[in-house]
Amino acid sequence: MSAARTLFAEHGVAGVTMRRLAKAVGYTAPVLYAHFADKATLLRELCAEDAAHLLAAMQRAARASTPLAKLRAIGYAYVEFALAHPEPFRLMFLTPVPLDDLHRISAGRSADDPALACYALLRAAVEEAATAGDLPQGKAAVERTTQVVWGAAHGVVALQAILGASPDVRWSAVRPTARQLVDATLDGLVTRHRSGP
């Protein structure tokens, strides 16, 4: 599975065929097809496996005592996952997936898919903070805030994963920079909400 993960991360989903995957893992294409109906099925299973690890980290973080501490801890857990597991992170969040494959992946997901559960857990934490009066309430506001918090946790680690080797940028240490963005985003959201429109 790690060979498939690496191939997808390096060449994108469109650049990898089942035949190429079979060769990389030392199987024939028919053997690979016996385990996975198609490339979308293999990709969905890889991402579900990786998302299960991310979900476990986010669930541990969600034990924090207050809604805002929970959101901060979830953001930090996302950053730590990206740093500790760069290949799964690249596969799940930075690998281009053709629209047809994306639809097949989505159609085959079960209701308890770990990738969906990661988003649901973050959204529930945002909703809890909104109910506590720390963030804007309402379905649209909670959805938007969830995506803003996810984007903050994702931003620095994604830039580093994509451009980290660039000689044009003198990168600061990733972990404290990513945490600073999570903190600044949450602090800004709370301050803006409490001070009113």
C-alpha cells in the first residue's frame, strides 16, 4: 500500500494506472484487480486507512476541556499528523484527483468513512464553540468557520509540503509557524465575533 501511496503522491491520480501500480507492488494487474475493482476503489481505501489515523489523533485532541481549547488542539493535531505522516498527508490533501475519479470515490464511501468523520468532528467542535458563544451561530456560519479553521491548520503544512525544498523562500520552522496560524485564526474569529459586526 505504501508503494501505491507514493506513486499517487508523486504522479497524481491521472498519472498512475492499475498496471503501473501492479508493477510497483510486484503483482500482476489481474491480481491487483482481484483486490480492488478499480483505481478509485484503491484510492478510497488508501485514503480511508490514512484518514483513520488522522481521525484518531483528532479524537484524542477533542478531549480538551473547553470548546476553544478543543478547536485549538484539533488544529494542532492536524498539523502534527501532516508532519509525522507526509506521504499520507500528500495523498489525502495535495494529490490532484480527476473529477470522474473523485465522483467514483465519493459514491463508494460509507457513512462511517473516516475522512467524512474527520470533517464531522471538526464541524461538531466549531458548533460547540458557537453554542458556547465563542463563534458565530447558524448553519452557514458554522460551515464557513469549520472550513476557515481547517484551512488555517492546513495552510502552512501544505505550503511546506509543496514548496519546502524551494531555495527562494527561507522557511521558518513549520510546527511553530503552523500553530501560530491556527492560534491567530481562532483568536481572530473569537475577537471578531465577540466585538460584533
